[in-house]
Amino acid sequence: MNSKQRAKLRSLASREDTILQLGKEGVTESFIQSLNLALEARELIKFRVLETAPVEIRQAAGEIAEATGSEVVTVIGSKIVLYRPAEKPVIQL
């Protein structure tokens, strides 16, 4: 993904709501499943990492992106934005 594509996705994500939270249980299989379902439905998702999470935010972003087959668009504060194109992409890059 190049910088223009990343910038477009960041601008789209700024209008999106935070749909999930990563809490004190950390990255679990059920959390990954929830993210996979959300990525299938939306392609672009934003979620929050709570202060009680046992992992650092950048480490969590990398682990989650690898587990879901998505790309990290951005990490800002406690929020992570992920993108994974659908079979029939809605977002045109």
C-alpha cells in the first residue's frame, strides 16, 4: 500500500466509529474472529486498545494484522485502523 492509498484510508476512517475494544484479556481467538467478521462486512475498521490491555498498541496492531490478513493503516493514540479488501471491494484505492 502506498502513501496516497494510506492517506485515503485514513480520511475514510476518521468518519468511522470505533466498533471494538481490546481489553485486559488481550488478543484472543474470539477477538480475532470478531475482527474478521467486521473486516468482511466493512473492509475498513477502527478499534480501541484500552489501558488495561496486556500488550503495547503497536505490538497488538502487528499481531492482529498478521492474524487477520489485513494491513495496519494507522495507529493514533489508543486507536488502530485496519484495512482488508473484500472479494468485491467497495473502497476503491
